[in-house]
Amino acid sequence: MSLSWMPREHGIKDHDRHSKAHWGTEAPCVVYEKKPLKDLKGNVVPGLFNAWIRLNNPAQYNSYTTEMVKGVIAGFENASTDRSVVAAVFTGTGPFAFCTGGNTKEYSEYYSMRPEEYGGYMELFNNMVDAILMCKKPVICRVNGMRVAGGQEIGTACDITVSSDLAIYGQAGPRHGSAPVGGASDFLPWFLTIEDAMWNCISCEMWSAYKMYRKGLVSKCFPVLKDDKGKWVRNPQIITDAYVQDGDIVYGDYKTGDEFKKAREWVNGKLKANEYDFALLDAEVDRISWTFANLFPGCLMMSIDGIRNKKKYFWDQTKNPNRHWLAANMMGEAFLGFGAFNTKKITGGDTINFIKYRQNVAEGKLVDEKFFEDVLGKPQTK
């Protein structure tokens, strides 16, 4: 058996961030839009705006392609120098995801086994994080849904996070062939305790918006669903009150059993019917922007950069070594992890056989195509 059944993308990608127009309206793309600043009564303020930078790839949970990375960079650079912009708002399309990280299909079919190409891509990714950290406007992360993997990393580069209460947060790298060294390992220890940051980075557990609010990663989270009488309903899948279990204080965890299943069915039914409303979330974005607008812009940005610099210090220390490691990793674990995820419809599983992998390593087996075949899922037969 060979791995010829795994899909591959051919041709050469352009990693020059200045090589083409970066924004669009048709997915997958990044949408750049200037929306009028509003006062606390909802009145439009003439001549002042917020720059909305929206990841628009909802069919793939707003994962960013190479061209979308260029669009994010261009968006933040444009917002930074636009005199009429008060704040930048970073968000995604739809109710399901802010961003789930890099586009796994592209990673698997093009970048795996092309380490130099992935190094060029990671240069773009680093420039994207830099563009957020260097934007001379405050950056609000408007989390409309899942903020996972690389989405969590670019989200934590932002200054303020406000969230849908349906959102989930977490990393996925160690499960799918990478490591959260595109910002999460630098930024999360500033938000969470060192042990929470450690577990969130390595466990691949998904934590609710309420759990992250209690732990300090999220400034505020708002309901986006209503009941049949038009009243706001907090995420019914989550236990929003603290309780004691096995000696630990637990909060923001998901319900279990039939209770969770029933709540999940209700939520999914609402979302699929487009019965969601971001009004409370957007009102908070407007309120924060109005606060920014009523401050000296120079003093505001000096204050923001004074906080950002603590995150930026560690990011700058590690971004180049991490770029090289991530590129080299495309020859092995990333090839396996992204390949397994990308072919899950063919094999029926989205991960490799980790136990077999470790057994092969323990036996000192050569990491070759036969090794890969041993641990990857096999195509299903009809």
C-alpha cells in the first residue's frame, strides 16, 4: 500500500503579501469594512469609523487560507494608518466560528512535505500577528463563534475580547500534528494561570466562553439566542453557576447526558434556522469604541502599547525559531496530523493511531512511508 490516495495540491503559492488585492466579498476571503462610530444612544458620529476585519470562510469555520492571511495583514495595516478609524474590530462570518486556525485542507494538500514553502507561509503568519500587535488603533476581538487553534492565537494578540456565549476556546495542535507556538504559548500565560495555560495549550480540551470569562481570558460574553417569547437565553449547554465536584470548584463546564443532548439540539436548530442575534455583542463593541473615541488618541495608544509590549516581548523572542520548527515539522508529525484530519471522510477518523505511533517509536523504527502507513487510517471500503 502507498499513500497515493491522499489528495495533493500542485503548483506554487505566492507568499509575497504585497502581490495582489487582498480583500474581497466572495468566500474564502477577508472582508474589510468601515462602519460608522456610534454614540451611547446609537447615533452615528459623522466622519469617524470602526474598521471591521472579517474572516469570511464560513464553510470551513473561517479557517484562514494563505490569501486570507494577506487580507488580515492588509486590513490591520490600513486601519492603523486611516485617520478616521477609531478602533479595529476583528471578527468572523456567521454564528459558528470566529476562526479555527489555518486551513487544514491547504496545509495537508500543499504545505505538508514542503517545509520551505511552509516556512514562507509562516513568515506571512508572523506578519499577521505583528500587524495586530503593531496596529496603531485599539483592537477588539469580536468572537462570534469558535476561537480555536490558530484562531485562538490571533485572537489573543488582540487587546480586548468580547464573546458570543456559544463560543468555545482551545488549542488543537498536539492532537493534529502541530504545536500552539504561533502565539498561544506566548500570550496565554498572561491571561491564565501558568497551569491553566499549560493545560489549555496541550490537552486540546475546548473550554466554554463562560469558563474563559471566569478565568480572565474574555472580558464579557453575551447571549445570542432568544426563546419563543423573544427573551434572551444564555447558552443552555453550559453550567453557568459554580459548583463543587470532587473537592474542586467547577464553573462554565458543559452539561452531560440527555440534558446536554437536548440543549445542543435546541441550539443547533436555532443556528441552522439563522435565528441568532448579535445585538448585545455589537452594542458592547460600540460601547467600547465610544470609550476609546473619548480619549486622547496619542495617550490611548501609548497606554495600549505599554500593555501590548509585555506580550510582544515574548512573541518576538520566539516567533523566528518557532517558524523554523513548524516548517521542519511539516516533514513528519504535521504531515500525519493534517493528513489524517483532511482525509477523515475517506478513513472515518480525524487522527492517527497515537498508540501505534508511540509503539513504533519505542521499537526504534525508521520514520518512512511504511511508518506513516502503520499509523494513518485506512480508506473505508463500501
